[in-house]
Amino acid sequence: METGRLTLRGWPNNDLDALAAINADPKVMRYIMDGSMRDRRQSAEGLQKR
């Protein structure tokens, strides 16, 4: 999805470092699902499920 100021896209596999950092941040994860943080392996598994 794209607007004049923003492009929304899925997470490609080469975004794993960024996704893992976000998933490990308690300040971010407190707003997502049950609030639990995810490690790098769990983040990688999430990318494979999409």
C-alpha cells in the first residue's frame, strides 16, 4: 500500500535484523499481542510463516 508520504510493505527476509531488534524491545512489544518479547529465532520463524 502506498500513499504520498508512506509505503507499507511486508517484512522481506533481509529485514530480520531490524525485526529481531523491534521484537526484543519491551517498550514496543508491550503493545503487541500478549506483550512478550521474541528472540531472533522466533523472529525468523515469524518471517517464514508469512
